[in-house]
Amino acid sequence: MGGKKRLTIKQMEKLQGRKQEKKEVKSTRFTAKKTASVFLPNPKSQKIVDELKKMKVLTPYTVASRLDLRLSTAKHFLKELARQGVIEYVSSGKNLKIYKNAD
């Protein structure tokens, strides 16, 4: 019986104009995503070792954000550095492993 009333021609034109403006704003706001590296960096690289020595505590998240790596890659990288003796394993919780620099 009731239902939604039909819009007038003027109202439909305004609505279409607003939709086009929103599309233009969305397209200008979009920026390209920066993808993180998937490959392990060279653990013997002096630049990377110096970067890690600046940090007091090494966690996978801090290493991933600082070196622009994926989190899983950072975990493997920290395990490799611990195996080589560059860093020391301190402790861990359920999901987080904490390392420190071997001085």
C-alpha cells in the first residue's frame, strides 16, 4: 500500500551529481600500497647489523617495521641471527620472542 515515493527529476539529478563527486574524491584519495619484502636480508650485511644494534630490544614486529619486511620473514631472520650468534634469545611468551644484541 504505502512504500517509498518516487523522486522528482530534480532530486534524481542532485543524487547522481553527489555520487559522481564521491567517486572522484575516492579515486584521488587512493595511494599505491607499499609491499614488504619477502626475501631474507643478508645477515652479514654491516648496514643491517648496525641498524639492529641501535635497537635495545629486538622483536619480530620491530625488526619487520624497521627493515620493511614481512612478519614471518622477520621471525626467520631473527632465528638465523641467533643461530649465528649476532643476537641472543632472551625470553618468549605465547606468540612473542624477544632477543637482544650480543655484546
